[in-house]
Amino acid sequence: MKNGEKIIAIEIKKFDVEIGRYLFEINKDNKQPSPLQGRIIKYLSKHEGEDIYQKDLEEHCEVSKATMSQTLDALEYEKMIVRKADKNDARRKRIVLTKKSKDKAKEINKLFVSLDKKITEGLSEREISAFLNTIEKMKANLSKTPSKRKNGGK
């Protein structure tokens, strides 16, 4: 790296922080779920009608069993999800969205559509496409890292 060049990982992290601040500012009067809760709600909304279990969410969100359990407990307390016994195995609990969380999912989606419009102002379709392709390649590079943990302790 040449002297004075920016470090991409640091710039991405700074951008992530700025996104968080922006979302907080435009939504500070409206209680929103945490980022992990939002990802769970979005995933469940996208897969509505399918049987989704805690393990599926752990894998999708790449978090530990303990983290997912605490997050689902909080969502259940807020009446955003319900856990329903599996038809074939009562020990397994399907995770199902409530009406309240379905409405919240629509709000979250609108918020992110608004955010996308804001952060892509002044960018061409070509620039946006190149950015998204670059991010996908960077994510793929990280997924090849041997130290990436597969199960638990994420």
C-alpha cells in the first residue's frame, strides 16, 4: 500500500457506522428492531410459509446458538414472533412472524429503500453495479479464509 492510501476495510467500517447513524436519525422517534432482529424478520418474511427453525436462522445470520436464542426471546417478548411446535416433533419449534412483525417488516423495507436512494444519489447504474460486484468478490474472499468458524462461537 502506498503512503496516504485509504485502507478499504476501515472505510467500509466507517461507512457502516454512518449508515447506522443515518438510520437512527431518520427513525429516532420510531422504535426499530436491532440489526440482527431486522435480519431475522426480513428472512422470515421472505420465507413465509416455509418451516423455519432456530438452526436455520443461526446459519443464515452466522451467529451462535446462544445469540440467536437471546434474540428470539426478545422478539417473542415484543410479540414479533411466535414459536410453534413442529407437526412431527414437538421438541422442535418453528419460528413464525406475527401480524405486528409483518407490518414492521414493511416499515423496515421502506426504510432501506429510502436509504438506498440516499446513498446512491449521483451514481450511475454502472457505478452501482460495479460496486455491488466488488462487494460480492470481497465477501467471497473472506469466506475462503480458513479461520472462519463454521459452528458456534461466531
